Amino acid sequence: MTSPGQRLSEAEVNAYIDGELALEDRDEVEGRLAASPADADYVHDIRELNEAMRARYAARLAEPLPAPMLALLGRVPRWPPALATRQAAVVAGLLVGLAGAAVGYAVRSLVAEAPRPEPSFVENAIGAHSVYVPEVRHPVEVRAAEEHLVRWLANRVGAPVRAPSLSDLGWKLMGGRLLPDAGAPAAQFMYEDAGGRRLTLYIRKETGLDNTAFRFYQRNGYGAFYWIDRPLAYALAGRLPRNELLAVANAVYGQLERR
């Protein structure tokens, strides 16, 4: 265990979440989490992402193996029963270890805090959100019912912009607008739930920065998860609890990933 004055290591966090710590070590970690909001938030985010990943990939894991993989397995040598048991145990251990490492890396990258300074488009996204979300009569420039909305914004941004459907999460697309971003066009889609809360998805073309995992940024009470998936950069902004905003960001990314 690291000393009480230090941040918890990733190994300690993962062992705690996976229930692999001895009772006395677990009690020590819980005491340190109670005294360290940063570590507690980190553990909370990883747990939320674990649940989101399980929910997202549960159906995929239940699918049958593809035919090429089945064919490959059919060419694996047949071992004597005793040796086959040992070989299966070794392979299973390797697979579990690799899967755990991959998921752990993905989770840590997804919840990585944004480096300073943030890309300018994140500041612009939160600024535009704070300006247009309070609008009652004209929150959007073009209503969602108008068929040309997405086509118009995609043409202006110069990339295949899409407006994800978030109705399964209780968010209805209100419409969108064209915005300036350092002399270049950007798109903003606005969503609203039954309680009147609003989210905006800000999209602009990005060719200068590298792809990133999810990053979180907060300013003036507004939070935003942003990421870059070239040729586009995205920022989902709202005044929501962080875990709820993250769930919506995951849904947005999942739909855009299939473009």
C-alpha cells in the first residue's frame, strides 16, 4: 500500500474495485477515499464506466463466434485430457489478464481529466451553451422538424455531421444552429428532456489536434465531456451531474462511432 499522504495508485484502485484487497487493506482504502474527494471521484467514475461498458457490450459478448474464428479453433491440436485441462487454464488466465488490462486502460483513458489549457473549441462550446440554452423563443436557428437541418450544417461544417437520437435516454432534439469558431463554422444541436433541462452537442472540423479519449471540463457551473475523432471534434455540454452527462456522452459516441 502507498503511504497515507500519497494518492492511491492505479493498482490499489483496481484491486479495491475488483474486491481483491484484504479486509484491513480495504478498510484503509475506504478511509483514504473518505479523506480524498479526488480519489473518491476517480473510483466513482471508474465504477460508472464499468457499468456502462457492461451494458454496452453485454449483447455482443452473447453473440456466437464468427465463422472464421470457429474454423481456426477447429484447427487447434487436440490435447490429451490432463494436458488439455492445463492448457485451457493457461489460455483462460491469459485471456482474463489481457481483457482486464485492456478494460482498465480504456476506463482510465475515458475518464482522464483534461490537460490545461483545454482546446479552444471546448471553451466555445460552453460559451455557446450558456448563451442559447436560456432562450425561450429562439433557442435554435433551425427546428428539428425541418428536414434540411443536418444536411445544411454538414455542408457548412464541411464534414459528415450527424445529430444523434437520444430519445431512449429521454432527450428530444430541438434543432440546431450554425456558429463561428475562430473563423470556421461549427454546428450546435440542442436537446431537451421532459423536465426542461437542456444539453448541447457542439461539433466542428478538426485537423490540427490528435484524437483523444473523453476529457471532462467544467466552467461557471457547466460541465462538458469532449473528444476528438478526426475529422471532427465534439463537446457535449450541460448543467447535469457528471455521471449523467457521461452516460449521454457514451450514447452519443456509440452512435457516431457507427457512422
